[in-house]
Amino acid sequence: MATIKPSGRKRRLAKAGSQTRWAPFWVVPKRFGLKRARHIHPSRVTSKKRDWRRSRTKA
């Protein structure tokens, strides 16, 4: 990819990068309850699991 990127592509890549983060720690107990929350990892709440090596975006 080019070193100098158009601003639109940079925005799309930034959005895709933020979608792949783990959910905040407080989301898990809020969604599953305090008792089950200890056994659930925050990445299970994240909707899009993408890695720069494994899968591409249409950016």
C-alpha cells in the first residue's frame, strides 16, 4: 500500500481498526450478569474479529 494515503482510505482503515478491539471490561457483566461474567472474555462481545494478516477490508 502507498505510504501517502487518501484521507478517505485512512478514515476507513481507522474505523476498521477500532471495530476489532476488545469490548470494555464493564460491558461483559452488564450483558451477561455478574455471575457469568468471570468466565467470559471481552473479545466474545466484539462484533467484528478481523486481523490485518488474516482478512482484508475493502479500504
